[in-house]
Amino acid sequence: MMSNHEPETTNEERERSRPLLISVAVCTHNRADLLRDVLADLCAQTLDGHEYEVLVVDNLSTDNTRAVVNEFSDRHANVRYVYEPNQGLSHARNRGWREANGEYVGYTDDDCRLPVGWLQAAAEVIRAGHPEVFGGPYYACYNTPKPRWYKDEYASQVQDAVPRLLTEGEFLSGGNIFLTRELLERMNGFDTTLGMAGHKVAYGEETDLIRRTRDAFPETRVHYDPRLHVQHLVRAEKMMLRWVARQRWVAGRSAFYAFGAQTHRSRRELSGYIMESVRRAFRDVLHMRSRDRQQYPYFQNYLYERVFHHFVIMGQLWAEWRESR
């Protein structure tokens, strides 16, 4: 029985004593101007502030990233600054989960915009089924005029209109993903040989982590929920054909490593496949003027959707060639 002299526990004290549900890690490198927007979104979430924290992982920034974080941490007790000196997105993401206090660790990018109900939707997914991994779609957004030929779908990822478990060949984006901290610890997080590092463009660290997790624990549930949507900035340079061509090559190369980097083919055999892909790309370029103009209104659409597809294959074959003997 409580003594008459013992103070009653207030609602605020009870809220603070509850285990933290979600830690959101925002990994950033020299993007203080964009960081301010995503932090404003995270601090405006409808989920109670006692249920989540925000970790800004500064990965060797030389701009005013620290000052921007301080603007928010001075006003919001659940915002923290973390410095990661090893260059690379995977290093920063690993630092994020190691610093996290939440049961789940969520990741979003410093150039994303988040609806105010993003974390509330995440909390509902957790309470409904406690999946080991979950996430949602992302949609393109812009801060510069986009070319007439550029389609929103080029920079969006939408897998379904209804919540469901993803199949073995389906994966989530690293800019809109939640994982249990326990799983991250068991899998030793992200492979630091994969992913962005400074000006180096690379992908696949989240795909690799999900693949390894499924291999080690086949019962792992990877859940998709369209309520967990975010907007992802398409910068002006990403809408230039030169950048797209390079990105498609890198995407193919990264896919090879993300899916296990195994090869049983000789370099001679792979060289033949590479040359065949080059020939097919040139053939499609030659047919560009006679393209279906309803399907490809602009020549850029044809290059993006038809020709640059070969770049993905060539990038994957090139990575395999480098690893073969």
C-alpha cells in the first residue's frame, strides 16, 4: 500500500519510464541545408516524443551540420548528435544502431521529407505484429524544375497498395526502413564495403543485410506498409542522362556484391556476355528514331527505359568479371 507521504507518479514520469520504442538514425555528410528540413519533420511527428529519439550521425561533415543539429537538440530532448569518423554510409548506419536506445532502429535519408504520421504508422506496425524488418514506399520530390521527359516513377519505389509480407526476391529501401536493434546486433549491421562513401556512388548495403538475414534466419518477416511513405529528393544532376547512365552501371555492379558476389564463370565467358550486352545497347540506340512514341514520347525516355537497362547488366557482368579467375 502506498504511503500517504509518497508522491504519486505523474503521467509525464510514467511516459519517461517506458522503454523507448524507436530510434531514428539520419546519416548525413555535408548536407546541412537539407538536414534542417528532415529534422523539422521528425520533431513534428504525432508519435509521442517519449517513444522515439532522433540520432543524427554526422559522417565527416565540414559544413555547419553540428550547428543545425544543435538548433533542434536545444529545443527537443530526444534529438542527439553523433559523430562517425569512418567515411561511408554503412559505417554511419552501423554507428546509428550501436548508439540507439530504441527497440527498433529506423533509417531515413537527409534528403527525405516525412509526413507527420510516419512514426505513428511505424508504431502501429510494431504493435500489430512486431516484424523483424519493415518499411514502405518512397516517392520523388523536387526542389528544381524537372525536365518534361522525367517521370516521377524513375525515382520512386512503390511495391503495393496494401500492407503485406515481402517475398524472398523483394527488398526495402534504406531510406525508409526499420529493423529491430537485436537483429542488427546479431547480423553485425551493414557491410561496410558496400554503399556510398563520400563522392563514391554505390548501393546495396540494405539489400545485402536483408539477404544475409533471410539466409541466416529463414523465418524473418520483412513487412511492407504503404502508410509508411516518404518523399525523396531528386536533385537536378540526377535528372541528367550522363548521371543516369553512370547510376545504372553502378546499380548493376552493386547488385552483384549485394547478392553474394559469387561466380562460377570464366573471364573469357564473361567477356563474351559483356560484348553481347554492348552490342544490344548499340542496336537499341540505332533503333531510337523508330521508337514507339506513345511508349517513349521523348528520346530520353527511350534511353532511360530501354538503352540504360543494358548498363545495369554490363555493370553486373563487369563486377563478376573482376571477381572471376
